[in-house]
Amino acid sequence: MRHLWLALCLVAGLAGPASADVKSGIKAYQRGDYVTAMRELKPLAEQDDVDAQYHLGEMYLHGHGVGRNFVTAAAWYAKAAEAGHPRAQASLGGLYAVGLGVYQDMGTAYFWMITAAIWDQDKIRKKALKSLGDVARQLDNKEKKAVASQAAQQWRK
């Protein structure tokens, strides 16, 4: 029983700092301390923390503390987007729309922008909807319908 209690204390102790590291890593990123941000966010991103993945995508997209690398940015955004991170979904859609780090694909851009626009977060929705209109003009109705159906199925998961 004593070992169980000790194990639970250790697990509880480990759970707290992980979220604190994400928050402190994001704060470091926001204040421009990219060395600290990378040190704190990368291990968490590799352990599937979607906020850390999104911010690594941002760092690689803008070259903050790392060499600008659109392929790596797209890869981090994709991990977070597939796990449901709305900002990553909007950003990944934007990369597909212009072909940065990925092949230009308006259907995929449209999919990610619709998926991001569904979220109930006004800033993200506005950004996604603004870009969505530009992308939508480049797709025919059949393509739009197919992508919208795929986005709806994704949303239901």
C-alpha cells in the first residue's frame, strides 16, 4: 500500500510540470526566448502535446530560433491538426493553399480551413473563413462538396 501511494505521488508530480512546461515554453516563445521555448516545447511535442506541436510549427514557419523550414513546419502543424488543434488546422490549410512545405493542393487546403472554421473560437474562425473564400474560388462545386463531406465526417469523430 505504501508503494502504491508513493507511485501515485510520483505520477501526480510528473503530471503537473508537463503542463507547466508547455505554458512556460509558450511564454518563452511569446517573449522571443526561442532557445528556452525549443528546449521546453520539443520534448513535449514529441510526446504528442498539440500546443507544443503547433508552436514548433510556428517556430519553423517563421524561423524563430531555428532555420526557417517549411517542410518541418508543415509536419508539426499536421501532427497538431490531425489531433484537433484549430490553429494548426488553419495554418496547415494556408500552407496547402500556397504550397509551402507541401505540394499545393486546394482541396486539402479547403478541407483544413473548413475543419478550422468549425471551431467555436472567433479569431480562428474568422482567419479560416477569410482564407476559405480565396481557396473555394479555385475549386469546382463537386470538389467543394466532397471536401465538405470529408470535413463533416472528421468533425463527428
